[in-house]
Amino acid sequence: MTFNELKISEPLLRAITEMGFEKPMPVQEAVIPLQLESSQDLVALAQTGTGKTAAYGLPLLQRLTPTAQPQAIVLSPTRELCLQIADDLEAFAKYLPEVRILPVYGGTDFMPQLRALQQGVDIIVATPGRLIDLMQRGAAVLKNVHTVILDEADEMLSMGFSESIDQILEGVPAEHTTLLFSATMSREIEKIAQNYLHDARQIVVGSRNEGAENVNHIYYMVHARDKYLALKRVVDYYPKIYAIIFCRTRLETQEIADNLIRDGYNADALHGDLSQQQRDLTMQRFRQHRIQLLVATDVAARGLDVDDLTHVINYGMPEDIENYTHRSGRTGRAGKKGTSICIVHSRERGRIRDVERTIKKDFVRGTLPSPKEICSKQLWKVIDDIERVEVDEEEIADFLPEVRRKLEWLDKDDLLRRVISREFSRFLRYYANAPEIEDVNPQDKTAKTKSKKTSNSGRRAVGDHSPEEGYTRIFITLGKVDGFYAREIIGLVNNRCPGPKIEMGRIDLRPTFSFFEVPEEEAERVLKGLKGFSFKGRRVGVDIAEEVGTAERSDEGWRKGNRSGSGKGSRSGSGKGSRSGSKKGSKKGSKSGSKKWE
Ligand code: ADP
Ligand code: MG
């Protein structure tokens, strides 16, 4: 199938050919003929990156007779998307000079948008809030609108634009065509479709992107506390990585980005707590490859269109399977191979299974690259870069004799050694003493024994009772004699705490009481939820477990000392005390039920 066969008109053909569109993508094949031939309403389910803008944009432009009165509105959730869509439409309309397209979005001055509207536009691409403002000021007159496009409708709903959409649609003449695009079909989307669409066709462009065929899915299973270390290994193993690292919360996103930056990576964060200006700048820098690793939330990354990611990294599995499809569909585009990597802990195994079933593809369980493998990979890159350096003879001619004279006493091999040490020492030093990462296999009981032997590497020893990083340890007066095992505890917590599911950390069961860990930011919610709970007529006590002494939780201390120290890897130089092995012996079997737990 070609665009020609889809009866795309000559001026549009010329423009998209210049943009490098050779053949239509599936959603375009499905939507373009429908929209050229009829004015039927349409619901199209398609993932990010499947070419939706051209799917609705080309037929819309083709059928448009410029009148300088708004005839079509495209609603989209964010300013970023709004600008991107307007840019795309503008590019398609390159050879339709009379067509005027205007993006309107909040967070900026009204006046330019007002003025542009007064001068006349044919297509308004808008975020809902600003469009309503402009309607109320009488600047955006929608009485000639014949087409409404709801782009990323699911995202608009999840951002709370439902009422705004209602309000806008009420201002549009009853006789109009509505096209709704969404990545997912939720009940709310169905409701909108029922309320506002008439006799709508529904098309689904395979839940998998075209690109997804080219995506390999790999997961590494580690302890929650090792996730960040594992992330670094993965990133270090691919010196030319260009990736989005997806996190679940804004907080985690910022934290991981901060850690990466601190550790010398070219990384930045993208999430909703940042100002629009900051987000724009970060996205721009990432698109220009000036940032190598973008740590982002699902929502914030939606507006970002990049085709050449080498990897997508899932720092933990997303809540929804759809989000996973979204994430992984961002790599393996434009005919390239892509890799989606999941760094998960053992409790997320079930989620991997769910995703495998949904996307009908198997994940490969990876073994984290060893320090040695990473070092050779990095070294290779250094050498490769040296080989590829373009030498401009003229530029260096003046300096060469002097340099030659200075380095005369070094032979080629010496020189090599120096180059390598200089370019490469960051990795060598780090990995010479890198904390070990225990491979987790929940079915494999030997893993624990193995780790005991090797736990002298500055990591927490097994049996150490400080909570995992980012987690709060909670004490509850229910234990095994009450029939409370891991499943019961997870069930109890989630039943008693309405709202998003709480991810459970380590669970430590004793006969008459237990400990369990929840993400720090959830601790309050859990305590509140469990307050006043009785079991078999007995009031159940719940509280945050007190830590005895200050646990040295992070391995930052020695690592920093190690790097900034003499370079000899002296571990005691950090001033934080020795970190050998278990900091305190674990006193098992305390039956006192006291909150003190060591
Ligand atoms: P979506 O809105 O579904 O996320 P877009 O419309 O933004 O996807 O398109 C994703 C990318 O694919 C854009 O860079 C766009 O220019 C490109 N693209 C769209 N259609 C084609 C095509 N037929 N051939 C090549 N590239 C295309
Ligand atoms: Mg889009």
C-alpha cells in the first residue's frame, strides 16, 4: 500500500515524501480511507509512535477548504504534544499555504494566541484548559467546527480533563465528526465514546507497535536494594546507550536521576514536578543527544518523540501492562533493533509473566554483566573512539612538533598504557571494588547461602534488619501462630488501604509478630489503614519499627572514600567506620514481641 493508493493529494504527498514517509503505517492505512470517504465518527486504539498524527492530519488537511474560521480542533493533553502536533500538521501542509494552524496551550501569554485567532485560523490544536479560556473570552469561535479530534484521549482523562472536554464539545455544532485516539480502552473512554460519538467505527491497531517486533525483552532480577547498582551495570555495559529509564513515581525519578548525575553519568530527570520550561529544555537536550539517559515517569515521557533509542529501561515494572507496551514500544523503531530491559526484584516475577502473556513474547532472563565484561566493553569503546578520531592535520600541525619532543621518551606501548589509564580509570577503579549484586532466584534456596559467604563486600549482610533503601519497616503484632504469612499480610495491607496498590518490600515473619516493609512514602497510608484493626477480638498493634543504632545503609560511604582517596582502594578512609560484614549479630528468636528488634 502506498500513500498514492490511499488517494492522498499531490501537495500532501510532496510534503510527506520530503519528510521521509515512504509507506503508510497501519493506523494510517486504516484511518485515511475512512476519513476521506465519509465523515463517520471513529475510535482508534493505537500506541504511541504508530503515526496517529498523519492518520487524522492528512485526511483532515485534504478535505479542508481554508476559510480562516476554525473548522477543526485537535485536543491533546500537554503543551508539548500540542506543539508537536501543530508542527507535524504544519509540515504536512507545507504546500497548502492558505491553511492556518494554531497551537494554543496554557502557561503562556494569552495575547499572541488571541491575536492569531483574530487573524483567522483553520485548525486549532489545543490543550483543553486554554481552549476553554479562549472560548469564554469569545476569541475562539467554534460554530464552524466540523471535525474534533481527541488525541491521546486516555491521557487527557487521566489528567482530569474530562469535564473540560465535555464543555468544549458542548460548544461545537451538533453536526460534526469526532475522532478519538487512545492507547488504551478504559471504561471512561468508552463512556466518552458513548456520549459524544455516534455510530462510531472502532479500529484497533495491534496492541503491539510495528516496532515491537524488533524489541527484545530482558529482565534482571535482583534484590530491591540492588536495583540501582544493577542499573549502573547495565548502563555501563552499553557505552553508547541512549535510553529512557522509566520510574514509577516522580520522587523515584528524581532520585535515580540525582544518583546517576552524582555518579558521573550524563543523565537528567523528566517528571511532572518540574516546570514546563524545565521539561521543555530537558526534552530538547535529550532529543539532541546532549543527555544520554533520561529518567522519566510514564506520563511525562509521553510527549517525547525520539526514534533512535537504543534501550528502554524499566526501573521496576509499571503498574499497568499497557504502560509496559508503551514504554517498550519506544525502542525498536524505524526498522532498528531495540531492547527493553527490566530491572526487577523477585516480587515482580508475576508481573513479568503477565506482560509475557499479554504481549505474547517471552522475556529473557539476563545475567548482569560482570565487572570484567563491563570493563572490556568500556575499554573497547575508548579504543574504538581513538581509531575513529578524525585528524585534522592542519589544525594540529603547529603543535605536533612540540608534543613529539615532550613525549619522545615514551614508546608506543607506554603511550597506550597512559591513554587507557587516563580515559578509563573511572570504570577500572569503580569495578575493582564494586559492590556485589546477588542474583535472586526465589525458587533457588541456595542463593541465600551463597550470598552469606560473599557478603563481606561492603554490602549489608543477610539477616541485617535495617529496611531496604526507600522502604519503611513496619511492625505488626500478628505472626505465624495467627496464620499470618506473606500472602495474608499483603492482602491485609491492600484491603485496608484503599487507593493505589502498595508495593510490599521484605516481609519478616515471627511466631507472634512480624515486620514488613513498604515504600517510605506509603508508610503513613499503611499505618492509617491498619489503625484500629482487630483480629479475633484482639486489637492489633501496628507501628513503625524502631531502628536500634544508626544503620549504615548505603554503601556510599566507602565508595566515595574509595574514589576520592589515594586511589589504592583503602576502605577505611571514608571516616564512616569499617563496613565489614554484618554490623551486628542478628539475635533471632526474640519472642518478647517488643518493638525493639535487635
Ligand atoms: P503517535 O501520535 O501515534 O505517537 P506520531 O504521529 O507522532 O505517532 O508519529 C511517530 C513518528 O513516526 C513521527 O516521527 C512521524 O513523523 C513518523 N511517521 C509517521 N508516519 C510515518 C510514515 N508513514 N513513514 C515514516 N514515518 C512516519
Ligand atoms: Mg501523537
